[in-house]
Amino acid sequence: MLAYAAHRRTRRQLSPATLTAIIGVHAVALGLLATAKSDLGTKLTPVITEIFNIPPDITEPPPPQPVPPPKAAPRQSHLDTPEPILPPPPQPGQAVDTTPAPPDSGLIAGPTIDPLPLPPLPLPPQPKARPLAKAGPTLATPVDRLRPPYPEAKRRLEEEAVLRLRLGVDERGRVTSVDPVGSADPLFLNAARTHLLRFWRYKPATEDGHAVPSTLTITLRFQLDEA
């Protein structure tokens, strides 16, 4: 009995301060538990929302409808854009067309070019006129018929004369006129004119091989030593 009592553990006595702390901890725990139940009950309470159909006020204008933003134009790739067709450059002497191209033709309208006046065409070379082959009259009178008769009155007076005469020769070579060039004694002039019209002959002048009338000037001397 005494041995059993010796091995039995005696109950430990708690101090008042310890008991007070334990009681306080339990009180705080009970308070927290009560607060949690109160919050849980408040959160779980269902809220019923009533919906009323309110007719619209016809006096108020309807709100403006939102304007849709403008649609952006689709971007075209440079591969889809056709290359513009340029007109060929004008050739020299070619008139330039100043009419603007229509908008759907695909041509790029360039600056307006005033048409320049075309230069005149060169004239074909004209054949040069061949100079006429001319030949003057040639004396064809025999020597024994060249001297006109000496006027007898002038012989007696021993007068001499030098005459300048302009002769007209036709296409047959005959002398048709005898006119003095300057002053001339009438007796000597009459003797010379009569003789030359009757006896003197010429080979007529020609142009391109054709005989033509002509004129020439000669000097005729009347000298006594030749009489």
C-alpha cells in the first residue's frame, strides 16, 4: 500500500495567473467564432432584385447613334499597280498631239507642247542653165570690094576722113544699115553707105548654132595715097 503510494504521481496545482490566461484565450476564441458565424450568415442572405418595365418617354429624342469609323481603303501592293504607258517621243519633223489623254486610257498626261512649225523642204537642185553659144558676125567681103569710091570733090580738095560707122547685119549676113558714130562729112558718109550696102557681106552671127541679126562698129578711112 505504501509502495503503491510511493509510485503514484501527485497532481500538479495551477497558479491563478495561469488559469486566468487560459480562460482569456478561450474567451477570445469563442468571440472570434461568433463573429465568423455572423458574417457567414450575412453573406449567405439572398438579395432579390425586382425589375420594372418603364415605358420610354416619347417626348425625349432618341439618343444619337454612334457614327461608324470610316473604312480604310485597301492598300494595294506595288505588284498590283499597272505600269503607266508613256507615249513615244516625237520624231523630228513630226507634229506633236496636244490633246490630253482620257482619264481611263492609262496614259500620263505630260506638259502641253506647242507644235513647232515644220522647216521648209529643200528644193531639188535646179539644172544650171547652159550658157548660150554666141558668135559675132565675120567679114566675108572679097578684098577688091572693100574700098568704097573716093568722092571726086574731096579728091580735088585733097581732103581725107576717118569715119566710125555702126553696121546692122541680118541673119543672111547682108548689111542692112550704116549709121555714123559721132560727126561725119555727108559726102564721105554717103559714099561709104552706098558701097557697104551693095557689096559688103558677113558671115552672120549665131546663137546655139542658129543665125541671128547683129550689129557691129567699124572704122573706115578715106586717104588719098590709097586712091
